[in-house]
Amino acid sequence: MGLKKALEGELRVTTLDMYGFGKTPHPEAPLFLCDYAKAIVDIIFKYKMPRVVLVGHSFGGRVAMYLAIHYARMLDKIVLINPSGMRPHRNIKYIVRILTYKTLKKLNYKSNKLGSKDYIATTGVMRKTFVNIVNEHLDRNIKKIITPTLIIHGDKDSDIPYYMIKRINKRIKKSCVKVIHGTGHFCHIESPNEVVAAIKEFIGGEYDDD
């Protein structure tokens, strides 16, 4: 809500709780990335938004990129704050952990120490949705994005390493990166003034291809 208050004095700002978050309940069936994107498309149509700058953090950034790939005509610009969606590098330690988890699962042994913190935090149909989302990587398709894009990254973010940010920046032709030094995955909370200033400059200025 901090970004909303800082921006809405000059802009019309619409915020939403996605399915399974906040006040928006999760449907009975598992969802995919396209379902979250379609929900935003419906809102754009409902409120007849002529120009849309979509701002997404983490998972929201993944949804924003999906929209820019498939619904580019509806977006003026996008802002990605520590966005997920890129296929991560996997080391031997991770591979062993996954194999151990799958083996124990077959043996009907449950452990909360082997899954990711986000996976452990979900249950039921929401957990199935989580698996669907994290297994849908956008690496191959983000090169299709033609929407001017600002990527904001906290340089201490351990969830979204900088190599992922560089990959996004390289593959989206009209993109630029703003690094917020000394901040982590929630850089927009840790350093709101710097993030807001970057967003306002990006929205208000013409995009520079250089």
C-alpha cells in the first residue's frame, strides 16, 4: 500500500489481491499463470483503462511479463520489482535435495525441512497452484516482450539473484535496470522513496533505447 499512496496523488492507481491472496479467495480448482493474467485483463476491461502501466513484485512480476507477452496491446509500460519467472541455476545440493524429497514422498514420509518455504506455507489446492506456477518459466518467451520495461532490483535479494535480472534485461529489448543498493527482495518496502522516484521517472519520461 506504500507505493499506492505515494503514486496515487499524480496517477490513478488500482491495486488487487490475486487469487489466494488477501481478500480474494482461491477457486476450488488449481490455477495456472494464464488464469492470473486473465483476471487482470478482465479488470482492465471492466474499468475501461485506456493506458496501463502494470507494476508487479516477485510473483506479480511474473504475471506482468506473461501479460506483456500475450496482451502487449493492453499495456503502455511495465515495472518489474524483483520479478520471478526465470529458470534458476540448479546445483548438486539442490538436485540431491529434490531427489531425497521425491524418494521420501514415495515412502509416504513427510518432512517440512525439504520443501521450499513457500511450498510449505501452502496447502490443498493452493499448493497445486503453487507447483503449476513455479514450473512455468518464461525464459524462452520474454524476448517477445516489446513493452517498455523497468526492472527494479534489490542487490541483497537472495530469492531473485542478479543473474536472473540480467537475463531479463538482455532478452527484453526495451528494458532498463534500476538497482536499489542495500535492499533485499522487498526493496519497495525497505527503500520506498527510491523505488517511487524510479517508477515516476520511468512513467513520466520517454523510453531511451540506448
